Amino acid sequence: MRPVVTLGLLLLLGGCQSGFLDFSDDTTTLRRNVNTPVGDSETLRRVRGLNPDSLAPITTEAGDIWPAPAGNEPTLEDMLKQPGAPEVMQFPVPGSPAYQNLINSGVMNPRPPAVVPAAPDARATRRG
């Protein structure tokens, strides 16, 4: 019985070989990193630190590289002052006398209209 169990475990362990080797290679860096950028440009040589003496130093660019500042954008107040702009109605502060005058005149209703419940269905209330 023991040799059969041992043989079975060895066969099962063999199935783990392909996935485990890739995992162990990636985590222990036994092989080259496949995600390393490929190339031999000046920037890659600087990043890798190869031959720093043979590379020219990085200098600043001449002139002003930034765009000109944006002009003054009109504010909402400026837009409303232009001819043809819609008129904005200004409401008084709640609790002020002007607010009370609007409520008393019927122009404003401080409370939303009450929701009237629907009449019950006659068939649902009939017992029979």
C-alpha cells in the first residue's frame, strides 16, 4: 500500500512542475526579466548607468517653453450684464418682510402641494 501512495504522490508532484518552475524563476530572478525594455538609446543607457562619462550632460532648453497665460475669462456676472442675457429673478431671504409679502400675495407657496391619496378600489374593499 505504501509504494502505491508514494508513486501516486510522485506522479501528482510531477504535474506541478511546469507552473512551479515559472513561479520560482520569476520570484527569485534566476532568469532575465522579460519586462525589461529593449534598446540602446541614450535614455536607456542613462537609466541603466552604463558609461556615464561618455554621455553628454542634460542641459536646459533655451527660451520660454511654457505657453502664454490664458486671457481673462468672463465671469457669470459679466455674461449677465451683456445685452440679450436672461434676467435673473432675485428672491428675498426667507423670514424677511419682502418674503412675507410674496407669500401673502400668493406669488410664492412655502409648502409643496399636498399629495392626495388615490381612492381605494371598490373591488378590493368589497367582501363577499
